[in-house]
Amino acid sequence: MTVTIELVKEASAGAMTVAGVTAEAFEDHPHHALLSESGFAAKVGETQMVPGDTGVELVVGLGPDAERDADSFRTAGGAIARAAKKQQSVAVHDVLETGGEIAPSVVGQALAEGLVLGGYRYTALKSDPEDSSLASIEVVGKGGKRVQSAFDVGRSIAEAVCIARDLVNEPGGTLTPPALAKKTEKLGAALGFEVTVLGPKEIKAAKMGGLLGVNRGSDIPPRFLELSWKPEGSSRGVVALVGKGVTFDSGGLSLKPSDGMLAMKGDMGGAAAVIGAFCALDAVQPRVEVRGYLPLTDNMTGGDATRLGDVLTISNGKTVEVHNTDAEGRLILADALSKATADEPDAIVDVATLTGACMVALGDNHAGIMGTSDGLLEQVQEASAAVGEKTWPLPLPQEWRSNLDSEIADMKNIGGRYGGASIAGLFLKEFVGEGIPWVHIDIAGPAFVSKETSTTTKDGTGFGVRTLVQLLKSYKRPR
């Protein structure tokens, strides 16, 4: 959905009125009785149509004053976009004024994000799509250029999330590694970041044995993308973002069951999150240099697919005995983390739909985070909380490393039955250079969901884009 979001003093004629109402003000609302009869209670994101002066008016709940935070306005914005999708234009009243101690610019950015995210639908493959008609949103209030700038930034970030959603939602049969590489090149040219594409020859020359090993069962060649963006002014350092890019995961010879395979077009959600974050950098202008590393392949069952017991040599020289070909994400991330390490950044953050074990532990609405730096972990958790993407820290006990011991290689790619998310994290840790702060974000749960919210649809969510952008915006070198 492409919309304009503009701060105005008075609404234009013809725009449908949208009015925010807090829990405290609800009893004094002129349509209190009518709204109450319909079950409306001014909870955050509740919507209801009521008679207005020139037609119908949309009322949106903002919740109690004491509980309102930035995410409340994001939720309300999403609810407005969904309820008003058949309107060409709307004028939103009585929302900016309800932030209390929350800065108007924070309210404005969150509201704009919600307005765009709530209107998202993946309709590229529909023969008769029902797209949202909403094209113009006026927000009536005060705040001047600062609030308008917040609207613009919020819209740009949300549009970047929608780019990531489109990538995750596209079927793996068309979004192949070469196709994803070409899309990323076009996005880079349009949105201000550089993209370098490594094909099979360059990948072999770089000795990326993990990526090549996973790709052996496929008829489609792999790609490895290196992204780069630099701020216009001074820089606080260099942050590397690594994203898992398995464009479709059959499990390889350790074949998944059919039901478990259906959502596996979304197994490149980590790469999509990194690409989405890069798409927002020019708008946000964080004071850090950002580099991206994306290994792209599908995981198939061709005649020369990697066998159980095969040993792969990662680009940093470590050898890995494959005990399960469905634990492929960590193999391609090993090459990407090794490459990121070789470029000596100040911090590394990787994002991956890595383990079902993380979903077992945390459900499908939290991402697990773990790493080697308490300072960087705190920054990631603070960033995710600020943007309403839920994360939870998981342990990374070094004494569990023995679960990865191999009789014939440096390590195996899986451990025992228990602690699977942390064991996967310990595997990845082996490919991060000593002394480089590193955090792993396992987004297996929230990257691809089956239930809608006011700001997400079923399937791809673009989870991680906003957390990464906020992290880069507020980044400080960990002590």
C-alpha cells in the first residue's frame, strides 16, 4: 500500500473522519451508548463505525492513559488502515494529543508505521486482488516539521517491512537465489545501498563449503550477497548484519513432512529482514556504517545432495560433519559469519529462521536472542522493545559445546535432543571472531505466522526489520 501521511491543522473536505478515544474519555463520547451496545470499550485497536456529521465516522480505541505506549499508537494505526481500507482518504483526529509523556515525534512515527503495516496485503499472485483504496491520510494536530518528519520516517520503515514481507511471501519456485539477488540489486539502486553479488565461481573461490554443501542437491545455483551502506556524516562504527537466505527448505535428504514444508518459502526470513533494514537506512540515517552478508540457496534432494556423514569445510577452515541435512541454515550462516568476521566489524548481528526448538521454548510471537556481549544483547533487547517486536534472551552455556563434538571432523551440525536453539547458537559462535561482539536472533516463530493482528497478516511478517533499524539508530559500541 502506497499512502501519503500528512500533518494538517484542518481536515480536507471529503475525507472520512477517524476519531481516537481513550478509556478515560469514553464515557463522555457522544455515541457512548451506541458504542457500548456494540461491545466497544475503547481498548487499544478497537474500531467501530458511528453516525457522523457528513456520513459515517470511524472511532478507534486508544486504551487507558496509564497503559499507553508507542506500540499502542502502532496498533491503533494498523486498526485504522484495516477498517478504512475502502476509503480514498481519511482524517485522523484526537490521537497525537494523547501521548502524555511520550514525545509527539515517537507517537507520530509509531502511528505512521501502523497505518502502512495495517494496510499491507500480498496480492501479487491474485487474479482479482482486493487492494486497499486508502491513499491519503491526514492527521489533524500540532507538531510542525518534527512530527511530519516522524511520519515520513515511520512510513519509510514500514514500507521496508512490507518489502521484506513481499520477499518472504513469494513462492520459492520463483524467488530463487538468482531472482532474489536481482531484486536486491534493484532495491539497492533505488534506495541507496550497494550490492555485490557472488555467483558459483566466486563462492567456490571463497571456499564457502557450507553454502556449496547445502546447494549440492539443487538445480539452481547459489548466490552470496554483500551489502554496504555508509552514513552521510560521522560514524560510530561498523555493524555487520548477517541473514539466513534459504529460499526453500525441503530438509534435503533429511526430508521434512509435507505439512512442515509448506511454509518453507519463508526460510529466508532472516535475509529478508536484513534487506528490509537496508531499504530504510537512507530515510533513517543512523550514524553507523552497515554491511550485510546474505548466503542464498534452496535445500533440495537432487541426486548429488549432501549425504548424512559428509564433511563440509567452512570458509574459515573448520570442518563440519553433517548429521542432519535439515540443520542447513547454520551451515550457510557459518560461511557468512566467517566472511563478516574477516572484514573486522565492530559488532555482528545475525538473523535467521533457525530452529523449531526456539518456537517450542518461546512460542510463535517471540524471537530468541543470545550472544557473546551483554552490552550488545541489551541494545538488541531495548531496540526490539522500543518497536514492539518481542524478543527473549536464551542461554549460551559453553559446557554444552561438547554436544557438537565429532569423531571425524572439528564438529557436527547438530547436538542432542535438548536445548536445540542454544546448541545452534553455540555452533554459530564457532565462526565469529574472538573479541567481536555478536548477537544471534532466532526468528523462527514470529517471521511467519498463522494469526493476524492489526499490523500483520498471515504468513510473512517482516519481523526483525524494525528491530535492526532501531538498533542501528541507537547503536553504541559495547564495552
